[in-house]
Amino acid sequence: MTYHLDIDKILESSELPAFLLSKDLIILKVNQAFCQFFGISREDVEGKKCYEFVHGLSKLPDFCPLQGDAYTCPFTRCPGEASEEKPPCCPKEPSPALKEAKTALKGFYHKDFFEPKLKKHLLVTLIPLYDERGEHFAYLHFIEDRTEEKEIGELLKATVDLYPGFFFINDENFNILYASKNLKPLIEKECPKCHYILFGRTDPCPDCPLLHGQGQEDSILFSPRLSKYFQRYFQVFRTRSGKTLKLTFYDDVTEIVRLFEENPVAIVITKPDGAVVKANRQAKALFEVPEDFEGKYFNAKNLWVNPEERQAFISEVLTKGEVRAYEAELKTLNGKPFYALLSSKVYKQDGDILIYTVLEDITEYLKVKEEAQKFFETLVELLPVGLALLDEGRKIVFVNSSLAKLTGYEKSELLNERLHDLLTPTPELRERARVAFSKILKGQPSALAKKHVQTRLRRKDGSEVPIEILFDEISFFGKRCFLGLIFDITERLILEEEARKAEKTSAVLQIAGGLAHDLNNLLMVIKGHLELLELKLKDALDHDKAKHVKKVKEAFDKVSQRVLELFILSGRDLRKFEEIKLDKFIPEWVSFYLQGSEVKAEFSVEEELKLLMDHAHLLSILQNLALNAKDAMGGKGVLKVSAFAEDDNVVLKFEDNGPGIPAELLSKIFDPGFTTKPHGTGLGLTVVKRVVDLYGGQISIDSQVGKGTTFTIKLPRKPKVITAIIEEHKETKVEKKHAAKRVLILEDEEEVRELLAEVLRERGYEVETFEEGDSAFQAYKSAYEEGRPFEVLLLDLTVPQGKGGVYLIERLRQEGLLSGGVKIVLMTGYTPKEVSERARHVRYDAVIYKPFPLEKLFEVIEGGRA
């Protein structure tokens, strides 16, 4: 059968650019679509070589289908061999004549390639044409522009390869037809099935859309083969040819899922009505939810022990948007209660309101907290100071018993009260506390934190006590609190006041001791010159002159008594002890001190009552108490003086009917310098207390304003210090020797040196005087070497720079210049105890205490007792 082709009609009816190509590749005819495609006219192209015009080349290019690598048949399902099914026009099986000519061209030629001149992707098809004799004479050449399709395809491929997860297309037999770049390395040649590559399964996944005809919901899957979580997205696609394909995306969500699913903290996502959207593994374990239990089958409402508490919590979350560290009592699906700490936040997602909640089981923590709180309460209950714990609102959340005792309130009365409002005594202090706390709450540092602050506290009964507060900000079980320690400093202030008094007293006593020492030297000069004057004017003194001398001596004795009191104040006077008969001594001297006044003395002294002490000390007590009572009563009134034995003590009482002493002054009357008299020294009662203390006694005062004052003194009959003191006071016996002629005097006070030298020279002695130890040593050494040694050393115990009597004796001993025939006499204003301490390492024969009478000096030098 012969077919006649209308080539012109075929060309003009084709929508594709087409042309008739001669056997030797010359363009014979083109259609209109060809002209439009190339933007030319027929005359421009017809008669030209195709490769010259189309490709701009001088020969066929390598990509031309006629070069041998074209597809020879575009039809699918063509067996490619002679067959009864082939259409009769198929040129694959040429006529025998054509076979014999050996020029047959088999099949169609079509090929897609990139044309560099046109910069287009083209699909070309060439159909060989044969004449009636079966001889090939030309080609029908069709051109299809697939640039856009090809580029879109390449773009889609590149896009898919950019996808960080997996993408693949598989057929209904689960074979992967296309895979993204990330998936290709995982494809197994032996089993390129999707279910094996991702899940290691030999059978398809149970929920595969290819099995069910429609896909399940997109879900998160775990790949045990890859140990990763994937979010799966898919679409089933059916081609026009009837094939079923599945397009699948696997998004790697391992990190996200592990943050949620494998988080060690329980996380639950719910809706406001309690519907559980999602719960992680830890949350399911916490609520004892089975692994295969679907969250949508239970509601968060059922997980609260108290539903009303849940409703209040949800309302707070929805109002604030976020709630942190909320303690709640929850229960498991099995009804087991436990305590949890919740932190929730509201999110809007796809139009829904979701509540994300993080839970932590704090049941054991609360047990430990309760035990810790009990331990804390027990510990602070043992504290001897007040303790208060305040919240951010300044309210008391905890107090100990010490604070309750200090304030006078019960502990229950203090709880939930504002500490400063309740216990601060003045509105000004309360306002200052309020302002200070408001600044701290705003984040400003407190200038008083960790510092001791003194103030006053108002007790329940309205009284006030001095306190010291030490506070700091702390975190107490996760909450911001303020811890305050409140110290009752009443006793401390008393001790501090006593310490101040003692310091003041010490200063006064030190001054008194130094002053007494200096005064003694002056008194020594006065007394010596007075006695010397008496000796020289002995025969010239008539009665009138003798009276004046007596007055001077009485004044001297009074001054000596005052100096003695200074020594008493300094604690340096315990010289002589003697047994004093009080039934005579007290009336005699009290009456003496009251003479010249209208004060009447009434005595009640136990007969034969005796007291062992220095009579000068007892005189100081009697004098100061008697004169004090006389001044208090304005020179008239009644002074009752009594003395009696009580156990091992002697009790002295001085009771006047004067105006009394105000209560606020009673604690100060023994302080040095304190006086209410216009011209008082403030030392009289201090001396009295000092004497009592020296003997280990006690003194007390009882006074009522408008009624009078009573002083009570208790003195031990035999003070404990007596034995030691008596040992120190043992007088040194001085053997009487031949009358000495040469005397060396070491004394830093010029007036005393001159007095002693004059007196001794009047007595017939040869005297040399020196101010300090070195010059005295040189003089002694020279005299010793010349054979004219000194026989008596009259030495001041101490002089400035330390080179006094002790220094001279020690140096002479070291030089071997002292012989047993030299009499060493120490002169001092110090007490025997002090002499023993300062001169314990040197030899001396006698001690005389300033101011001493001249007779005492002669007695010691010339023999007798010192």
C-alpha cells in the first residue's frame, strides 16, 4: 500500500517550528512557525545548510541526532524488532529493495539538547522520508523549545537538593524513583525501598498512604536505623497514565523533639479547658500514663487534687500570660497524690490558645524543706538574740521566742505584722524604715545592710529598750526575704558606761598618783624647813609665835591627808595596819569633823568593836561621809552614825535627814569629778569607795528625796590582803653603828636635795648631793679610790630616765665597790609593794616614805628602826 504525504500541509499545520531538509542537509522549505521562532523570512533560510543557519557551524555538530546517538523510536512499548504489531508504515523494517541498497534509515530520530547559539534547550525530531521506490530523499525536521520546562525542572531539582531533610518519590511498589541529594547515599542497591532505607523494615510501614489509599495525618516518626526523629509530610499523586506515586518529605526534627520528648523535665501542652495537646515522656511517667495511651483521652482537670485550685491557677495564667514557681497538689492517673512546682506560659498557635507547662515533682523536696524548716526553727529558738524573717511586704513570716520575749508579744501576735510599724517607737523612725525598704525593693543597695544599727524598740507594754539590729537580704526557699537579728543591748550599754567610767576613773587615778608623788616632795620640803625653823628658833618662840607654828602644822596635816587621799585614789597606799577601837575612834573624829556646824551627831557603836586597817584610811571614810552629810543638810540636822559586827564584817552606817539624792543621780555619785556642790571636787565619795574596794568591802546607798540618805559600809575584820601587806610592811631593823660622817644624797628634786643636805650638815655630816645616777657613781668611785668612802647612801628610789637609787646600787655592786659597812637608805613616795617590786634585785638597809619627819631621817641614819 502506498501513502502520499502532503508535505506542505504537514508543515503549515504544525504548531512547532518545522522544515523540510534534503538528504544532503539543505533546507528546502520552512513553515511559518519556523520563521517566527527564528525571526526571519523564508527567503532568508531556504536553500541553506541547516547547520550553517541554525547552529552557525561549518559541519554537523556533535549533538545533531543524525550523528548516531539519537533515540530511534519515540514510541513506547515498541519492541524494536520486526513484529506483526508494528504499523505497516514503520520504517524500522525497510523493503527488500532498500535493504539491498544498504542505505536504509531506521526509525524516527529525536533528541533533546542545549543549543549554544540559541541558548535554548531543544527537543528535535527527524522523520526520514522515502519515495515510492523506498529510497530516502529527505527529512521532516520538527523543533520543540523546552527551555522553560527544562530550566524549571532543573530548578526544582536544585530546590529539592537544597532541602535539609529527605525528599523522595516512590511508586506503588515502594521503589524510590527519585531521591534528594541527602537521601541518595543511604539508598541500598539490594533493597531501594523507602521503608527499608529509613526504618530498616522489610515490609511496608503499616500507616503508609499507598496501603490505605489515602494518607494518615502528618506525624513525627522515629527512625531507629538513623536514630533520628522526622516530621513527615506527603502527597499521593496519580499520573495521567494511571500510575500512583507518593511524594514524601522528611524533616529532621531530632533536636526539637529531644528538647521536648527527651527533656528530663516534664512538659505538658494543654488548652484552657484542660484538653491535653501533647505531653512528653517525662510528663507521662510523672502522671503514670502508659506509652500507648493517647493524650486526647484524658484531661488535665483530672490531674489536680483540688479542681478549684486548678481553675484559680488557669485564671491567673490567662490573666498574666505567665506564672512561675506555683506549688500545686496534683495526682497521677492512678490517683496517687504528689506535689509539683508549675511554671506556665500562654501561646497562641493557629488560632488556638495553648498553655505550655513545665512541672517538677517537689514532693521529696517539700519533705526536706519541712525538715529543714523544723531544724531552722529549732536552731533559731536556741539563739539568745531576737530573730525575725520578713517578706517583701515587710511582714513578719517567722520570729523566735527570744524576740517574742524581748517585745512582750506572743509569737502569734507578731506573725503577719509589719515589724517596723509594730515595734518602732516614733512615727519618724517608722517612716524612715518604710522609705528604706521601698528603695531596697526597687533594687537600690541599702547603706545599712550587714551593719550594726542602734535604735530603740517599743515593747507591748509601751516601754522602750535599746537594741542593735543586723539585717540582710536572703533567698529563703526560693523567695526574697529579709533576715534581721535584734540584740537587746541594755546590759552592754551599762557595761560600756561602766567601762567609760572606769577609763575616766583610771585617768583620774593616774593623775592623782602622779600629783600625790609630786606633792609629797613639796610637803617634804615644807615639813623639813618647818622643823628646821623650829630647831633654830626653839628658844626664841613665845606663846604667840608657837601658836602660829601650830596652825601651820595643822594646815600641813590637812594637806597631808589630802595627798593621802590622792594616793588612795591611785590605789597605791596600803602602808600600815593597826587595830582600831571603833567605840572611841568614830565618835572622836566624826565630832571633830562636824565642829563649827549645827549638825547633831548620834552614835551607836558596839562596845569593844575593833577593826584592823590603816587609821588614815578610816579617817578618810569618816571625814568624807561626815563632811558630805554636813553639806547635804546645810550645816544643821541630825547625823546618825552606827557601827556593829555582822558575821566576819564590821558594818558602818551614816544616816542623815537631809534632802536626799534624786534617783537619776545615784548611779553617778561615786564617779570621779561628779559633784552637786558649787565648790566641790567630786572626789570625796570616790575616795570612800576606793578605800572600801582596797579592803575588799562593800558600800551601798539608800536615799529618798525629802527624807534623807543612808550610806552602809561593810568592811572585813581581817582583810585577805593583810598578811601580804604586813609582810611587805615589816620594818627593817637597823643596827646601831658608829656615827657616820660622809653621806651621799641622790635626789632629782632640787628643794629636797638642798633641805636634806642643810639638815644633815647642821647635824655635823659631810654631805655631797647629786641629781642623777651617773654623776653619783663617779663621785662614789673617786671617793672610794681616794680612801674617803661614803658611809651612808641616801637614795631616791626613782628619778627621770631611770637612773635613780636602784640603778646606782646595781652599778656599784657590778663594779665591786659596795661593802657591808655602807648603809643604803631608800627614799620614796611609793607604797611598800611598789618598793618591793622595783628594788627586789638590790640590797638596801631601810626605806623611809615621803614626807618623813627629820627625826625619822636621823633615826634611820644613826641607828634604831626604819
